[in-house]
Amino acid sequence: MKSISTLLCVLLLALGTPAWADVSRDQAAAVAQQASGARVLSVEKAEMDGRAVWRVKVLSAQGEVRVILIDAASGRVL
């Protein structure tokens, strides 16, 4: 009974946290760089509308700072 209880707790914890492992920080940076042609300044974990996203800050050749959101599950630009 104790092992079932432990397993249930582990499953509940796993379901309650966003899945960050689908798209790595480096993959998100590469997607944002390719989509914008800009230099990546930083990459942070974030959540938007209950969805796990990577918040990638980039610097364009014109000196403009932009934020690009990358879906952490699919790797698509939002």
C-alpha cells in the first residue's frame, strides 16, 4: 500500500508541472535566432495562458530589442 501511495504522489507531482524537456533552452534560442535573424541575449522559462513557453530576448542589427515566445512543447514561434 505504501508503494502505491508513493507512486500516486510522484504521478501527481509530475502532472502538476509543465513539461520543459520537449524543447531545450538551446533549441528555443536557435528557433528564435532563425526566425528573427537577430542575436539572442537571453532565454528564460515562462508560462503564458497555462502553457509552458521559452521567452527569448533578441537584439536586431538595428539595435532593437524584441521578445520572441517559443512554445516549449512544439518549438513553434507564438
